Amino acid sequence: LKKVGKFAGGIMLISVIAAINTQLDKLSISKLLKIEELGYYTLSVSLAQGIITLVLPFSTALLPRFTALFSTNAKTEAISLFHKMSMLVSILIFSFLAMFIFFSKEIFWVWTGNNVITHKTEALLPLIATSYAMMSLSMMFYDIAIANGYTRANNIIGVIALFVTIPGYWFFIKIYGTLGAAILYCVVQSLITISYIFIINKKFI
């Protein structure tokens, strides 16, 4: 328990912070705007989460392999595998992101057949999809960190993000509505991903 306690505590904290960060935008919308606005926002989130669904199987399959390689000091092989899989995952992420950015209106119209919903959501999807694409890009780096028992960066960045988003959502939603929430979510997730990739790349890759 002494050996794994610190790591387990770090993982638990990551889960709590991630849950707050990923739900705070929707919670803020529900408190500050009409419930219909939350519905439009949630529709965009439902589509954008498809990007994570694409990447999650790769991440789940690779984590045990990365752990085994780093545990046996086969760092060169682990990094080689990381680069190959990162390229494949990046192609998938940006291909779907491009569709969500350039054809958001058409996608919603085909999905719902409702012009009102399409009009309300077409501006949200590119921003929210970019947010989830950035989160998806960081998943491989997260696997590398966990394979090395490293959780500190996740928790520090996550806590800093909360200090920005808690007052930020109130401010942006009051001024720009659901679009404000999408803008802040996109900016924060992009900055989190860039910072996290830099730290993990420098430390382990």
C-alpha cells in the first residue's frame, strides 16, 4: 500500500478534477441560461465526443504495452511505438475534426432534420469538437505518464484550469451565452493539452 498509495491517490485526484473540468461548462449553462440552451450545447458535445471514442480503444490497448516497456527499461522501443501510434491517431483526430469544422451545419441538419436546432448548434460544434480533439491528442501522452507512474502534471494543470474556468464560465456565458462557454472550453482545453504535451514530451519522450 505504501508503494502504490501515492500513485493511486494521484489517479483519484485526476479523476475528480477531470470530472469537474468536463462538467463545469454544462453546469454553468444550466444555472445561467434557459434549459433549451443546455440542450443545444449538449447535442454538440454528444457529436464531438465521437472523436474521443475513436481514440479511446488505442489508448486502452497501448497503456499495458507502454507500462511493460518502460518497466523493463525498453525506452527506445516504447518511444518508437509511441511515435507510430501517435501519427495514426492524429490522422484520425484531424480528419474527423475537419468534418466537424467545415460541415457542422450539414451534419446537424442530416442528424436532426430541424432547421432551428441546426441554426442554434452550427457555431458551437467547431469549437467543442476542437476541445475534444485536443483532449484526444493528449491521451497518448497521458498513457506515457501513467506508464511511468507520473500524475503530478495532470493534477497541477487541472487545478490551475479550475481557477480559470470557475469565474470564466460565469463571465463568458453572461456575455456570449452558450457560444461563450464553447469558446472558453476550447481555449482552456487547448492550453491544457499544449502544456501537458510539452511537459510529458520533455520528461519522458
